[in-house]
Amino acid sequence: MVYARLWQNGKTVMKQFGGVGSPVNSQWKNLADGMVLVVDYWQSQNLNWLDGVGCGYGKEYCAVSYTGEMTR
């Protein structure tokens, strides 16, 4: 079981990862071998290039010529 505590401006959220049927279960060996699990939480309407399907598919302005093939 992995527990994550996220906090900001005096507010805290606790999340639990793992347990029966969890997708995290397939990663325990990788974690034991040294892979680092990073848990982060953020929200913005201007970051579709990062958490969406690619540059140019959201409301944000994105200069595709600067982003290369990986973001298309």
C-alpha cells in the first residue's frame, strides 16, 4: 500500500494507492528495483499539451512548430 499526503495553504488530502485490483500492484517490482513514484496534483485549463492528447487539441495557445513531433 502507498499513501500520499498532499498539502497546500493549510489544507491536506490523503490518498491511498494499492489494494485489491489496483493498477499500482503491477508496479511493486519496479518500485523495489528503484523506480521512483511521484504523486503530484495540479490543475490548469492551459496545460492540455502536458496532460491531454497533445499540443493544439485544447483551448490553450500552442506553437506546434516549437514542440516537435512528440506532442502531435
